[in-house]
Amino acid sequence: MSFQIRPKLRSKLPLLAALAVSAAATAVQADELTTPPAPSAGQQTNVPARGTSMEKVEAQFGAPSERLPAVGEPPITRWKYPGFEVYFEHQLVIHTVVSAS
């Protein structure tokens, strides 16, 4: 089985090829996102574990440098410590984020 291109289409092939090449050239351009490297297993920071109560966090790590008020429903509270932030749902830790320091 042979494949033949219609004469009308054959005259437009160079134009179509040029369009395809220019479209591919513009698609290659992109911004580069750089992020700091994640700490390795040996560099893990001592942070509160999920499910820990606010009282235990304060007893273990002291008073936070900043307490942000609860937002939303269920209420999510955020405490800031040097090097990490703790997120609470009601009175329990749901997440800890280590910041680059």
C-alpha cells in the first residue's frame, strides 16, 4: 500500500513544516524553578509529632515566638518557632513545616 499526498497539500508542505518547527521552538522556552535542597535523614530537626497536644508542644519546645489565631472550620491554628512552624486542628498537631534557617 502506497501513500500519496494530494497535489494541493504538497504545495503547502514547506509552510506546514516551518509552522511545526517554530511551534516546537517556542514550546521549549520555560522558566526554571529552583528550591532549596531538602534536609537529609541525618539533618532532621526535632519537631512536634502529629497528634501531639498544644500543651505537650509548649512543654517540650517552650512558648512559640508567634501565635497566629485560628482560621476556618475546623479551626486551624499556627505557632511559629525558630526553624519550624506547627499547625494545629483544634488542640492537636496536624503538620509541622521546617523552614530553611
